[in-house]
Amino acid sequence: MPHPLAPSAFAALTAVLAAQQTTPPAAALRLDDHIAWRHDGQEHFERVPPKPVAQDRMALVDAACAEAKRRGTLVLWYVPRIEEQGLRGRQMYRAPVLDLYMRQVVFGDPDVAELCNHAFVPLRCTMDQALCDRFGLRPLAFVEPAVVWLDGSGRVVHFVERFRTFHGHWFASLCVRVLEHAGVQLPGATVDELRRVGRWREALALALKGGGRSAADGRAIAHLQRLLREPGPTDPAAAGRTGDDGQDADRLAYADALAALRAGQEDLARERFARVADRFPDTIWGRRARANVTPGPDDRPLGAAFAGFEAHGPLPEPAWRGLPKDTTWQGDPLRPEAIAAAGVEFLLAQQRAHGGFTDSRYAYWPDSSITPNAWVAITALCCTALLEHRPADPGALQQRIDAALRRGERYLLDPANLNRGRNEDCYADAYRMLYFARAAEGAEAARRDELVRQLDDLVAAAAKGQRPSGFWAHEYENAFATGAVVQQVLTARAAGAAVPAEVLDKAAGALLQARFPNGAYVYGGAAKGQPTGVKDSAGRMPLCEGTLLQLGRSDLARVRTALDAFWSHLERLETVRRNDFHSDGELAGFFFFHSLFHASEVVRLLPEDERPAHWRRFVDVLQRIPEFDGSFVDSHEIGRSYGTAMALLVLRNATRG
């Protein structure tokens, strides 16, 4: 039987919902109705073309600024979509997914909502060409979803763009820091009034000075201490936060659902979210819960929680300082050990009870039937990353990793979790070979024999999926998927698996057919016509050339040239990492970690004295791009477990010694 998260279950529920409503499922959630937005009237839903609006957006922004000037505050302008003439909005073709996460987790946070309504003039408006020109904010440097703060004269005070970590408390704190930076101090005489306009510290001082001992006073003090991240009462009753009197019952119930999810108990989490939604249909927390149990057009829950994007709980101290402009790490560069520790903890929290890492919403090519294959491939990467970083801690962490690996192996070996013959099954085979081959290194004889048998089966499955042309296809025949499969077939062979020579000979012929005289590899199929530019091919060149070297059909000079091209154009690839589409020719965000990991595997083929310079560059990249919670992400569709696992694998290669 398919596991409980199989897309077919959600597809059935989606069909029922579609028959019951004429509006997109997301439209019925009313996630940010509690904010008094000035609105351009345009909504963005997946697979629903946005309706044209007659609203003059420039006038709308000017009116919001005039109101901010009158009140002596700032405009909080939420930008769900950027539609300038250069890319025509194609930099983010699934922007509605992230818009919903913003509305659910960020603007669905009661403290953020309170600040929006009392401390700012809230504006929700698409950024069109005229507004891009006026404010000098354009993709790819400025990516949705974003928030721009404007003063009464229309000057940009601050902005934060490319939200990929959604944490309501973090954003509320940032709003207060922006107010303080701008010198805005709205009037307030009571504890509640001061809190609503962002004067949290003054509100707490006033509350403590009052010396009240009622449950309401306790709740007010505890709330402000939580906002300011100060120690509070250890006795829940003293804080008035038990929920027994009905106060905060919806928030506490929602937190229980998140706790179940973090423990890997997805079914229990789903039940709890459904209970919150049914019990509190008109509260912020009830609506947030509803989003987590409402399926979208990709047959996955619309909300951020099951996709791993609802961040909550403590964050590292640097996340709370300064005025960041995106959600990446803001502190001093992390040492490799700290990157590894944060990444391992993130992955352990993302594994589900059935053993899989199933947060990815990569589902549209051609449809959600490919999702199981993507989940198997990602689970294999996550297990490999945990395995590789297991020796770092011989204590309790190692025991947790071992338990996670046992669950993960069961998931990887269960054929019910695959959808054979659908897109991405070649990656499910390739990355499982990677895991079982790495697990075989240093294993005891009986365990090693068992792992080699698994590798033999995976090699046979991969051979069966090879096309007559010699290529493999994830959606279509191409060199990068072929290189990824062969790279891991060779890893399996090194671990003891039997690999038919014909499979490798055909693959070598296919890769050679895909290479242009300039060293670039065509995006799909065999090379024909005008050569592909080196920039567009730079991400796949090391993988393909390194694979040919292992097959005896290339040389070190060509591999060095491929790696030089990779590093020369990495900045372009790193820029599009922030997007989810082909936003720079053939470069796309979802190729970033694919390119980085496979290039790091190729560096291992170089003479030993040439490797350290490359390893330093890989570490430098990883130090630049973590999210502030320690996770990594390129395409939000493929997800944070995938990005974090890939980053950990690159890090392990670069620090292996």
C-alpha cells in the first residue's frame, strides 16, 4: 500500500473540494483578513491567471505614504509579486505558494498583525514596471515575496526580500527594529497601546511597574517577555498561559500540532491541525490550521507546515540583530562544524515517522505523480548527509542519527514509495546508490554483503531505465541526469556492485554526443546546431566531464576547464538560486545545489595537491548562503530538506581531509 502521504489521497480530496467550490482553495482560507490592507485588488493563486486590475498602483502607494505622513509612521508594503517588463514575472512561476506562506505564517502571526494595524499603514500591492523604476527594485536582485517600508515622503527606509524562512516572531521583531531605526515613536499610554505600536520594552516596564497579580496581568507580562525574548515565569499559572480559561487555547492547540509534526508524527499533526481548524474556524490560529489540511493543486497541503517552511521556536542570536535584507544568515561566517551541527539538527526534525523526508512540493512535471520519486531521491540524500556527519558526535546525537537511518532505509527499500516509470525515478535510483555505497564503506562483512545486494538491484533498475540512446531522462533525455546516474553507478561499482559494461559504454557515447567543441553540454539530448554558451552550461560541465573521465573518455585538462567554467559563472548561478525558474537563460534556481554537489564529487578526481583550493571555495559558498535557522534552500519547490542535505554533502567533501 502507498504510505499515508501518497498524492492519490490528496487528489481525491482535491476533487471533492473542487466540486464543492468555485473559488481556488486558497481563496477561502481568509488568512490575512484580520489586517486592514490597502490593496491593489489582485490575488495570485496557483494555476489561476490573475485578473487584470484597473487600480492605479502608483496612486495607491502615494495615498498610503500620505496616510503614513499624517500619522507620523511608515508604510509596510507587502509585495507578493513582481511583474516588470524584463522577466515579465517569470522569475518566480510558483510565487503564489510563497505568498500563501507569507499570509499564513508571517501575516498570520497575531503580533505581526497587531503591528500592521496599529504601527504602520499596511499596503498589499504587486510591484509593476512603473514601481520597479521608481524605487529601483528589480529582479533578480529583489525577489518576491518582499516587504518594503516607506516613509511619508515615499523614501525607502528598509526592505527585506526573498523570504525563504517564514518565522512570525522574527518578522515582528524586525518590524520593531525598523520603527526604531526610522525614529518612529507612536503615542501610547497603556501597556496594550504601547505594545500595539511596537514600543515593547516600554510596555513591559510599565506592566512590571504596575505590579498587578491578576491572570490578565500575568499574561500581558509573559507575552511581552516572549516578544523581547527575556526570561519569564517558570510557573505557567503565574503567566496565565495554561489555556484553561479559554485564553490562548487556539494558539496552544496549534503549537501541539506543530510539536507532533516536529516529532515526525505527521498523521497526528494532521489530526490536530484539523481539530484546531474545526474548533476555532474564525481565529487566526484556526485559519492557519485550515491551510495545513487544505490540499492545493499539487495535491499537497497549501500551508507551510508540512512543506517544512513554517519556522518556529528559538533562533540563533544573530537572527535578532540589525536590519537584514533577506532571510539568510546575518552573523559572522559560521565555521564548518557549526554549519554541520545546525544542518543535522534541521534534518532530524524533518524526518517523518515512516522514515521519509517528504517536505518537497516538486510536483508539476507533468503532474504530482512524480512526487513519490522525488521524495525517495531526497530521502536518500538526507540519509547520506546524516551518515556522513555521524562520526562528529559519538554520543546521543549519533544514536539519534542511527535511529533516523534505520527508519530511512526502510523507506528507501519499500517499493510502495516509488512510482516507477514516472519522472525523477532515475534520481531515486542514483541517490539510493549513493547512500548504500557510502553505508558499505567500512561496514562489517555481513552488512556489506547486504548493502552490495541492494546496490546490484539498484544498478539493474537504473540499467532498465536507460534509453536506447544511452541517456537517462528525468523529464527528457539529457546529459546532467545521465551524468548524475553514471556518477553513482560508478560509486556502486566501487563498493562491489556488478555493472554491465554495455550500460557504461552507451552512457559514455551519449555524453560525448551532448558535448559541443567549446566544452559546453547541451541542455537536452544530443548537441546540434548553435553551441550552448559556457555560462548556460557551467553548472553541468564538471559533472559531465568528470563522469567521462571516470569512463576513460576524457582527461584532466578537460575536467580542469569544466571546473574553471563552473567557478567563473557561479555568481550567476548563485543569483538565480533565489528564484524558482530559468531566470538567467538556462540557469535556474533548482540547479544550484545539483551543480554544487556533483562538482564537489568531481574535485575528488583531481590530483590531491589540486583539491584544497577548490575545497576552500566550496566552504566559502556554504558560509554565505545558510538561512538564519541553519537550513539551506535553492528552489522552494524541491525544499529545505533537499537543500540542507546537499549542503551537508558538499561540506563533508570539502572538509574530509
